[in-house]
Amino acid sequence: MKRTVIIGKRSFQIDLGFIGILCLLCFVSCFSLYNAFNLVKTGTGFGYLLRQIFWYGIGFTTMYLLTSLQNEVIYKAMKIAYKYLMYALIYLFISRILASVIGHTLPLAPAINGAVSWFQIPLMGSFQPSEFMKIVLICLVSDTIQKHQKKYPDPTVKQDWTLIKQILKICLPPMILIFMQPDTGVFIIIGFTIFVLLACSGIRKEYVMAIIGVIVFAVALFFYLYFYQQDFLSSLFDAYRLQRIESWLNPDSYIQGSSNQLYTALLSLGSAGLTGYGLQAKIISIPEAHTDFIFAAIGQCFGLVGTTIIVCICMVLDLYLCKIAYNTKSTKNRLIVIGVVAMLFYQQIQNLGMIIGLLPITGITLPLISYGGSSILSYFISFAIIMNISPSKKKTIHLKRPLRHN
């Protein structure tokens, strides 16, 4: 909760608990990257660490600047951001098509590991529009739900369906473009987040159950086609997506190939024991140790103790945001916090699940701990909104300026 902090003649509204958790995550992220120095295969570990510190600095600065604005101003900016992010996603989609047809991409939009999801900007690094689109969609969908509830306090079945169509109209275009990059991980994150917002919107339970039923049917149909009609399925999905499912279901058959990441992650966690092999250990080589598999790198060095600490820190952040949502009175503000929590929670579960083999590998990073500038900055934009949303307490903290000696 926010408190008034008075320094000299100036006063600030600050949620010290939230700031403390974010500072802890910054330290853990930087320490984890330092710990993975010996496991980095492309680039240098020190370079990734410096860029991570830079992006955390940009994130905290952006959050400070945005908290000086009213959230209504930020919400209006989100509508503008939606339009320009759509232009960016269309540009990446065209670059993806050109890469498939003629083997060349558009300027600043190269193919990386088979996907065209990033802009490579000289001197600045990479920029991933889909990371920012996640935050924009949460704000726009929350606003749509609030306006619908205000207009229809006791909605009919037809009016509930109208709300669903309005949300689909906003979300489907960017989700389709993101899926075609292809970026299945972000596509699923957005889908899960929007579903949670819709489930919390007050629509009839029958619609929520129907959506769950459609999802279950789609998953069951996919696996039926996978096991019995694989040729037909291959005509619908890229080969790399099916290969990831195959390496997940039969990891022992592809140890030297597509399931090598999963195999090395499981070997790292399983052999590390209670306390691991120690700082910057390189007993087992882990691909993408600074991004997707940073949790496995932490486990190799610090064992069960280290991984448990990481899970607990993630839980503290999620629970703190849930507390803010519970104490927020505005429907739109509460939905925005719920959306951010849903996004964080799914990304955490997916990343940890794929590392221990419970879920297929989808390229989803561990939020705020894995290396990634776009991810950090996008989350800090949402944290600025949440900082403004956080209810205020009456308690005031007075801090005296340090005395100056002549």
C-alpha cells in the first residue's frame, strides 16, 4: 500500500513494499545472470549483465515518470500505442512472409531462430512489440469490460455475447499476427490473460464453461490429429511446433536434437542436490542459460535451496499484486491488476513447467529474472499503472535531509 513520504518540504506517494519487491527481483536477476557467465554460448555474460542493469534502470525510470501522470492519461496513450504496435506487428508479418518466400527479410526485422518477432535497432538492441501489446490489451480489455458493466448493470445473454465480440475484435488481430511470427508462447500468454479477465467480467458462467469446453476440445483434437493424422496436422502447423511436442512427449529419443534443452535442464536440476555445485558452476552445459533456462542454471549452482528461493520470490510478487487488486475499488483498475497477475502467473508456471518437463518448451522466459529488455520495460509500464492504483494508507513517513557542514 502507498504511504506518504515527506523529505524536507517535498512529499511523495510511494508503495514501499512494492518497490522493495522489485528491487529484490532486480538483484536476483542480475545475480542469476552473473552466476550464468560460464554457461553463455553466444555473446558474453558480462555484456548481458550490463544490458540487464541498463534495462532495469530504464524500467525504474519509466515507472517513476509514469507515476507522475494520472492513469487516465496513460489509458488514452494505450489506444494510440495499440495502433502503432499493430503497424509494427504487420511489418514483422510481412518480413516473415518474405523470409519464407524469397529468403530475405525487411530492414531491422531479421529472422532469429526461425521467428520474426523482434526489431534489431542499432546501438539499442532488440525490441519485441508483442511484449508491449500484452500490456496494451490488458488495459483496453479492462476498459471495455468496465464500460459494458456501466452500460448494462444487469446484462442479458445477448449483451454478454456483445461483450465477448467486442473483446475478440480488439484481441484477435494482434494475436493472429503474433501466432504467425511464429510466437506461440506470447500468443498463449495473451489468450490465457484475456480469458481470466473475461471470467472476472461478470458474464454468465455458461459462457465461461463454454470457452473452457472449446479449449479442451481444441487440445483433444490436436492430440488426436497428432497421434492418428500427423500428415494432416503437418499441413496446418510449422514443423518446429510439432517437433517441440514430439521432443516433449519422447525426450529420450531426441537427446542430441530437439529435446537437448529439456534433457540438460533435467540433468542439471536432478544432479544438483540440495545446495548445488556452487557459484558459476559449469558441470553441465545449458543452452539459453541467460534467458529461457535461467531457472535450470540457478538450480545447477544452488540446488533445491536456490530454486525454492526463486519460486518464493515469484510468489511474494504475485500475492502482493493480489492484495492490491483486493483493496482496489475501481472495476477497471482491479481488472488491470488481475490481468497483470494472470500474465505473470502463467508465464512463471509455463517457464518452470517446461524446464522440469511437465509442459512443452515454448520459448517463454521467467519474467523479471531472465534476460530481456522488452519484457522488463513492458512489465514496468504495467507496474507504474499499478503503483498509481495502489490504495493509500494514512501513515506518513518523515525523512530529514542530511545536514550540510560548512
